[in-house]
Amino acid sequence: MEQKKQNSRRKAVKGVIAAAAAGLGVSQVSAAENKKKSAKKVTTSITKSNDVPLFSGGVAYGNLLFIAGKGAHFEGDIAAHTDHVLKELEKELKKHGSSMDKVLKVNVYLHDLNDYHGMNDVYRGRFGENPPVRTTVATYGGVPGDSLVEIDCIAALD
């Protein structure tokens, strides 16, 4: 008899929750649909080393887009390198349905911490009125590929 009461209470509670969710416009989504929405999707090429996958240039997961670090591999100063890297990031973001305004997190890697102010001069304002959170570090031994700066990011997708 006690088991019947517990089952009856559970059904009643589930009914109240379902009704409240429906009233708020929240639909029930199956576990399979949720999993499909959150599947990892490589959005750009995969860099391989000795035919073994090393890293992806971009990955979407749910409503997030992760863009691998971009560098500038040409002669130039920190302003030219920063401008180039930010333009490359913007191209990747747009290509995948995002934008600089939707960037949530940025990591900046500098070859030399003395370039911090020069990088900031070019970086300032590039992400709109509400810039993303940011971490900036100078890397020991420099940025790979002789770039003066490398930047990666995480952005929202619609």
C-alpha cells in the first residue's frame, strides 16, 4: 500500500513539473536529442603530424565555437601581427556563424611582454562594446612560427 502512495505522489509531482514547464514554454527534449545538440563537431581542418591528428583548427560544441590559436608568420611589428591575427579570427568566426561581438573568452600569447601595450592599442575596440574576458601571457621561448602574438578564442553560436 505504501508503494502505491509513493508512485502516486511521484506521478503527481511529475505532472506538476511538466505543467509548469509547459506554462513556461519549456519543452521536454529526449536524451538522444540533447546528446545530438551537444555533439563535438570539427569545423575546420585537422592538423596532423606523422598522419596522426594533432589538433583541430576549430570545434563547435553545443552553442559554443572554439577557434585554435592564430599567428602572424611574416616580418612585421606587434601592431601588424595583432591586426592580422584579429582579422583571421574574425574570418573564422563569420565563416561559422559567429562574430567578434559573440566572443566570450580570448587567450593572448605574446612573444615578448614588452609588446603588451602595442598589442592592446590594436586589440582595443575590436570585440565591440562588451569585450570578452581575456588572459594575456608572454610565452617562454616565444610563440611558435616566429609570430609576435597568437590569439585563440571561444565564441557563442546562434
